[in-house]
Amino acid sequence: MLNCKKTRKNVEAALDAIDSYLAERVALFNPVIEHLREVGEARSCTEIENHFERNFGIDCITTACEYLADRGLIGRASTPLKVTKRSNIEVQEVAFVYLGEGADEF
């Protein structure tokens, strides 16, 4: 892709190849699904990131969660987040939730 002409057809082919590659290896994301199954409720991106950094030394797990949610393997939700520790103002943070037994069969 780097040394060829960037046409719509070439870019689509590259994206399809990436999608197929990830779909064949979706089982690599099982720890994310298992974690959400164990906690049993929606978890914010911050909580998920902290869990995987602390327990596995893995960061940027939100990207994997977004991929799994786009595939319908987990759900996307939102949770309230205070702007600062002492703030009364809350905003919504992206969260993810385990959908049930049928969702993780791949």
C-alpha cells in the first residue's frame, strides 16, 4: 500500500484485508469479553484501561473495545464522569458492557 497508487479500490482492498485478519483472530480479544462478563455491568473506558494496564501491562484497550462493539460482541454505553474530583459537573464517558452468552460465540 505504501509504494502503490492510492486509489479507492486499493484502499478498500487494504481495509478488507485488515478486517479479515482481525476477524480470524478475534479470539485474541477474549480477555476483554471475559472481564466484562465477570464484572457484570457497564465499565467506563477509564476503568477498563486501568484494569488491563494494572493486571496485564496493556494500554490502549479502548480500541479493542470499540472493535468488539462494532462487531456486536460487546455493547457500547455511557457512564457519568465528574469533570474533576471535586466537581459537581458530570459528563458522559464511553463505557462497554457484556451483552450475554450468545454475543461471544465466534
